[in-house]
Amino acid sequence: MKLTSKGRYAVMALVDLARFDNINPVSLRDISLRQGISLDYLEQIFSKLKKNEIVKSIRGTQGGYVLNKNPNEIKLTNIFHAVDEKVKTVQCKKESKKGCNGKATKCVTHNLWDELEVHINTFFENKSLKDLLNNNQETRV
Amino acid sequence: MKLTSKGRYAVMALVDLARFDNINPVSLRDISLRQGISLDYLEQIFSKLKKNEIVKSIRGTQGGYVLNKNPNEIKLTNIFHAVDEKVKTVQCKKESKKGCNGKATKCVTHNLWDELEVHINTFFENKSLKDLLNNNQETRV
DNA sequence: TATAAACTTGACCATTTTAGTCGGGTATGT
DNA sequence: ACATACCCGACTAAAATGGTCAAGTTTATA
Ligand code: FES
Ligand code: FES
């Protein structure tokens, strides 16, 4: 079970953005330099964040990105959903009655993995960008 | 974030084993047929489970595997550790002061991912094979 | 109005991981 | 003896990951 860089980068970048976008739009170039993330990769990520209305873009010189919502309205769930970082604990189709490995019924551990998925998603549901900002000011001292 | 088949199979197989090993050793062939898991793959998995003293093997005809501990002493943590299914939420070295992407300090989200890792591991720590057996008898009705 | 900064889009790619397979063993109950 | 079942290591096809690259379009500002 590992968290992919795409998900990690998305959150890193948004925390960075949240810190600086009150002053003026933040360019991906700046985020790239500050966070050490490839610029080209960031562009892919922000394209998705924009489609999901988490950020707004301003084109042209002095342009960049700005948050499209308040930090406390942006949950990790929203961010992960935007960049397709999904929690997947089973192979079988959730809706179908069928189990994994082509079995006719759900396997002996299916409920367990379902529980696990809920457990993890709860964490993402309960964290917003704002939490990360506060948290970070604390550890900054 | 996805759970790999190796981890899922290990737990499936052990639940199967726990159900039948009071009578006599359970062969991988039987588990393979009942659970729909490749026999060759199961052998790799059980080799690790054995090294970690979660199961014992009996060779020869009528042989097979038996649990090496009580179901309530076998936690998901133990199983996952045995088959190298580890939870990994960060890229950076935990021990090092250095951050991800070669930065000198830990990044703005490091604490978050640490929390997440603990959150997930807590789930695995609190579930034993016994829980799965009980749970399953309930849903069997 | 020329220029450069910065977003936009889509294709491409190397590496790593996953989920196995395969081919040989060795031990042992009947 | 022989079939059953564990044991062990090498190999591999396919998918996912973590990017890169090329070719735009938009817009502030000098
Ligand atoms: S995981 Fe859903 S049926 Fe096995
Ligand atoms: S995740 Fe540990 S420093 Fe970024």
C-alpha cells in the first residue's frame, strides 16, 4: 500500500499555494523550485486540479494559480479525487455480486477490505488544507 | 493507494487455512481451488509465511500447512510484514533529517503522511485472524 | 508592438512493480 | 515405487509510475 507521488505532490503544491496566493497568483515555476517538483509534472497535476475547480488559473505574465475555495473547504478527499489518487483495496467490482478471481460470491475477506477502505477514506475526509496550514505554522516555530 | 494481491491473497489463504486446519494439514492445492489463487503464487506467499513462523509445513503425501499460532495471535500486521506488504506514505527516509526530493528539511506535508501511516497501521494492528473468522460466520448465515 | 512569462494540451517514454509462470528439485505416507 | 505435496530460484508479460518533450495560446509590460 503506497501513496503515489502524484497525490503527495498535489497536496504539497496546494499547501504551498495556500500560503502565498493572498499576495498574488503563484506560478508553477515557483512551486516547482520551492518544493522540488518537476515543472512539467506539476502542469499535469494542476490541469486536473483546475478541471475539478480546486484552483483557478491566470494566464500571461505575472499569472499563475490561485485557490478557488477557502482552504477549509478543500479536503484531502477532494484533492485526491481530482488527481485520480484513489484508495482501492479490492480487485472485484463493488457493485457486482461477483467476487474476485471470477468467483460467484464475494470472498472471505471482502468485508475486511471494505472496512479498510472506509477507514482510510475517513482520514482524508477529515483533513482540509486549512488543517495543514495551521499544523505547519506550529511546527515552523 | 492500492492494496496488492499478494497481501490480499495472504489473508484470504490464512482465513481458509484457519477454518480447516483443525482437521488435518491443508494443502496449497486445496486453497488454490477454493480461493481461486494460482498455486505457484501461493507457494511463494507461504514460503514467506513459514519463514515468519505464521504457519508450519508438513511435507509428503497428506501434508500441507497448519497455523503456527492461535488465530487471535496473528494480526494483519504480522501477515503483511511477512509478505512485505508495507504501508509507505512517504518517499523520504524516515530516520534521516532530510526531506523528499533531496531537500535539506522535511517537506510541508511530511507530518501529514506520517499521521496517515499510523492511521492505517492501527487498523492492521487491531485486526486478528480470529476477528475474520467470527465475522465470517456471521455473514455466512 | 515585441517579448517573455506563464498557462495548455497531448504525446511519448524509461523504469519499476506486480502478478504471476516455469522448471526443477526433495520429503514422505501408502 | 510412486504420487502427493512442499521447496527454491529464475524468469517474464503487462501495467503502473513518474516523469519528459514539443508545440502551442494568452497576456502584462517595457
Ligand atoms: S475482494 Fe471482493 S470478493 Fe474478494
Ligand atoms: S514526505 Fe518526508 S519530506 Fe516530503
